[in-house]
Amino acid sequence: MSQKKTTKEMMKKTTKEILAQKVEKEGRIPLYNPEALQKIREEMEQWKSTVVREEDRNNWYVTPSTILGSQIPRGMLYTPLDNADLDYLRDLGFSGKEPYTRAIHANLYRGRRFTIRQLAGFGGPEDTNKRIRFLLDHGATGVSIIFDLPTIQEYDSDDPMSKGQVGMCGVAIDCVDDMATLFEEVPLDKVTVSLVSHYPTNTAILFPMYLEMASRRGIDWSKLTGSVQNDLILECVVRSAPEYIPPRDCFKIQCDNMEFTRKNVPGWNLVTFNGYNLRENGTSAITEMAVATANAIESLDEMVRRGHDVDWVAERIAFFWSPSNDFFEEAARIRAMRRLWYQIMKHRFDAKNPRALWMRCHVQTSGISLFREEPYNNIVRAAYQGLASVLGGAQSMHIDSYDEAYSVPTEEAALVSLRTQQIIQAETAVTEVVDPLGGSFYVEALTDEIEKRILDEVTEIEEMGGMVSAVEKGWLHKKVAKYAIEEQKSIEEGKINIVGHNYLRASDLDLPEINVFRYPEGVEERQKENLRKLRQKRDSRRVEGCLSQLREACQRGENIVPYCLEAAKADATEGEMFQVFKEAFGLWKPPVYW
Amino acid sequence: METTCILVESWGWLTMTGAEKKIKVLLAKLGLEVHWRGVITVAGMLRDAGMEVIYVGNAFPEQIVKAAIQEDVDVVGISTLGGNHLTQGGELLDIAARSGIKDSTLFLIGGVFPPYDEPRLREIGFDGIFAPGATRGEIVGFIKEAMATRATT
């Protein structure tokens, strides 16, 4: 036997190969009988040559040019011929039943409407606390917190690098006390909280602070529900930063967070595989889902390697998608991903727990699709994106505000976003019927094609050695940069139409100026003063002890989160913990392409 | 088109070299700002327009000015979507003025900022301000025109 063959045999099978082997092909029961299909085919040929205009016949397939689209060509009319081998029970089935194409719950929104989870975060914790309570008072059913630039990048508000940026673009959080102010009077045992902690390193610091805050309020961790993001793609690819730790260490921390959270906070979603920010940064409807899937597969492999039951871990993972402008594609994509994820969990991981087979997702309408000209048009764009997500069966949603090409949303704009979701829920009746697009010749064909393309890209990543390797090699950085630059050109060349921007642009409109958000003043001084007091009152020897234990845990390769928790309890700050990570793991230089 | 690969050192940079007398542009993400799509897209536009582009990644005002002096650039372009355009943008222009490069260098800013801040950005000393939706023609045209004006005055 040749050396080459031996190596190939030793190589791990790709997910595609496993599915090809395990998904039963025998005994399929096609929905449409061959006789009917043959008749339709003949009639269609006849119709095409007699009724359809030659021009349309010659241009039967058109590839839509839309923001962040998939480039999948579309026929002019779809018929059963496009779903010729559809086996209803195997491919679609019933809601709440395998393969979950139609929905993860039998009654979907009749049982529980999608969670209205509007993002909030600006200024100091006391400022964002007011916005959270405003949203909850007006019917939001979940909370989602976005952090300011220094918190996202993991520096304290009093770090010289944070100067002039505290409370910008999100809320400033340095320590457990800030978490306490942020959630004051928010019933954490009743409201689900999403901490948009983005990165694994960030999550390892902020989530323990959240937990310690809950403990100080006397709330048992078993009562807490919500999610963190905790995604290496965000930390190492999507983010621009002065300092990064290496992807391999970042992946390890991602898994540490998953492990710690699963063991200690049973109601918490331990990772949100985040397609959203990657897609917004510049990638297609397909790559967004393929990358998240590949990351999810690699993370679960690692969890299994650490000795955990995949059913136990996977029931608490979630996904996060960016619905953009191609309406049916967005609905079909969520369905496709649900079926693909089910197959992966069932056949690659042998999962049995139904909850572990579900692709549960949060969506946020696309920020990059919002334009500055005639900003109220953005309300319409976001509403269509939201509606498509509901038709796809998303579990929770944020609708972007019309003023986001100007600044952080005003209260007025945030209210319109909230109301958009409530209008979908209460006025349109779309939530009464589960998977209303199921069975559409078009949507089913699109669902099949998207599923196939996602799996193809997952395979490409696996053949590179997996997601972490693809990141280390710069493959993803390059792909994203290329896509962003090409999309920009398509907008410039008018291939992608944006109403009011490059298409039907009005030069003579005299629109009133919209209100634009103004950041609260004095946040940096307040945060710095709070930190000064904190550093004075806390037991600094205890802090140092906790930090040095954290450093040793990083070096030993242990799960670091319990040590982060101890540091949080001792009132260590975010910047202090990140400093430990940088020292222990060293810095990494991400590749840059343009 | 072939994408050019440049490995950016943590606080350093590599330069795209080319024909002589190219307009030389330094691009940076301002401070801790996180989004890189816009600046990379602009880097591509300027390269396509025949300019020499140096992208330093995230950098703080002092580092940006230091790099601009070392590289002897014609244009400094900074990108931010995160709300630090006045605070750190102001600091950048102050340091540039103190270092004596403010008048000899074109300072541009691009990103997301409220319209009411635009006059203030001009007061601070930015020569060009580009909000979302700014086109290739506007950005490249602005730089070329400004450089031509400088050459004749």
C-alpha cells in the first residue's frame, strides 16, 4: 500500500462524506408521481415555446444582485419539476419533528412568539439601564446588551488607550459594580438577557462578572436565562483591534466558556455561533452559515474530546444570523440551516436529545443594508428583513433602527424598531401558521440549493484542517475582504440597486432632518472616578493573588473561567484580566488583505 | 483581480511600492474602533486609483502622526464608526499641528458620525469628511484634486 493512500485513509472524513454515507437514500417516497411529472414536463415545454416570450425563455435564470446575496440563479417560474424527488416526510416532515425543516416546535409562534430582543448600549451603565427599562416597559421581551469600544477591546475606562472612547458605541463596563448598575431593577430571573460579549476572551471576563452580580443580588444561577456570543470568528476575523491573542488559544477559551457555562448555568446558551457580524463585514448568505457551522462542528468535537456528552452540550448552543434584502432567500436559508444542522447533529455526532438537534437562532436585520439617504426608507427595509426571518422561523429578533447610518439609535428610532416587530406579531397574522412557505416549489428548491452550498463550503473549510486553521491561514480574512470590495464595486456600478442611493436618487427632496442620538456627557470621568474608588476600596492583594492564579491556569491549559470568576469576585477589572491573557498567550498578528 | 496580501505588523506596517511620485496615503482605524470593512474597501479603491497605500490597522493619534512623518505621506485617512471621531480625531489634528505636518498633509476621515458633528470635524481641521455612501469618485477625486491644488500653490 502506498504511503499516500495510508495518509488519506487516516484523514478524518468530512462532514459531507459522513452525511453521504449515513443519510439513507433507499426507500424514498417521492411526493410527485413520475407520470404527473412527465406530463408537467411536456406541458411546460409546450408552454415555454408558445406562451413564454423568447426573451424570457433565453434569460430563464437570473441571478439577483442584492446586498450580501448568495448569487444563486433563479428561474422565472417554479413547478414540481424543481422538487421532482421531494420526499415529504424525509425532507420536510412536520413542525417540531425531524428533520425540523418546518420548525423546531410543533406550534412554533402559537406556543411562544419570537422574543423581541432589542439591542441597547451607550454611555455609562446607568444610561443603558434607563434604555433597558424603557424597552421593557414598552413590551420588549428580552434584553440585549452591547458594550462600548474599550469594553469590547478589553481595556478599562481609565486605560490611556480608552481615552475619548468610553461609552461610545455601547455601554462601558469595567467591573462587577458596573454590571450591578447596568441591571438595577431588571428582573434577571424573569427576563432573558443576551450579553453581546462578542469574543471568547471578552466572554470569559464579562460573563463571570454577570454571574457574580447575580450572586450579590441573591439570584440563584439556575434561574438565569440568556446567552453570550463567545465566537472566535468575531475575535480573530471580524474585529479590528490593536492586540489579539492567537486563534488557537482563542478557540480554547471559547470551549472553556462553553464547558463552564454548561456545568454551572443550566439555562444559559453557552455560545451563539455568530454569522451576523461576519456577513455584515462582507460575506455571502452562504459563507455566513458555512463558517458558523464549521466553527460549531469543531467546538463540539472539542467538547466530545474533553469527555462531555454531545447531547448535553449541544442543547444549549444557538446561532445568530443577518437577514438581508433577498426576501425568499432569507426565509429559505433559515429552513435550510435547520435541516442541515439536524443532519449534522444526528449523523455526525449521533445526538439523540431533540433539543440538541435544533438549530435555534436569533436574527438581527442587516445594518450594512441601511443607507443614509432618506433614512425612513430603512424602516421598510428592516421590516421586510424581519418578516422574512419570521417566515423562516427565527426564535428571537432585533430590528435595526432607521438612523443607524448616522449614530446609535435615538429612543424614538428604537421604539419604531420595537413596534415593527410588534406589528408583525400582532397585526399581520403571519404567526398563526407554522412555516407558511413550506411546499412552495420555489422556496423548497431554494432551500435545497442553499443547504447544498453551505455544506460545500463547510467541506472546503474542513479540507483546510478546520475552522481554526482556516483562520490562521488567512483564508477567511481574504475571502471577506474580497467580497466587501467586490460588493462595493457592484453598488458603484449600479448592479445592486439601492433606492434613493444609487437608484432613483432624489436631488430635489427637502426632507426634514432626523433627530440623531447624542451621547450622554461625562461618562469617561464618571467611569474613571468609579474605578479610582474601586481600586482604593478593594483588597488589592486578593486581586493580585486571583490574577496570578488566572495566569497559571492559562499556562497550565486548565479551564480558565473559574479563575476569571474568582478574579471578578475580588473586583478585578476587565483590563486586568485581559492583560493576563496577553501575557500568558502572547499576541497574534492577523493577516490583512485588500 | 488579484488580491494583494500584506501582513501588518502589530504596530508596524509594510508598504506597497510602485512607480515614482505616486500619491502616498496612510490609512488607520482610529483608536479602539472595531469595524474594518470600510477602511479595507477604501484601501482597495485608492490602490486601484494608482496610489501607494499603507494600512497600519488600529492606531492612536500619536502613532498615526509618527507613522505619517516616518513614511512621509501626502494623505492621512482615518476610519471610525464608533463615536470617537471628535475626541480622538481632535487629538490627532492637535498632534499633527504640533508636529508641523498639519498643513503639508491632507487629513481625511470616513465612517459613521452624526451630521451635526460634520462642521465640528471641519473646524478641528479635517480636510475631507466622508460619510457612509461616499463613492469611489468622491474619495479619489477629492484626493487628486487637493493634491493638484497643492502642487500648483
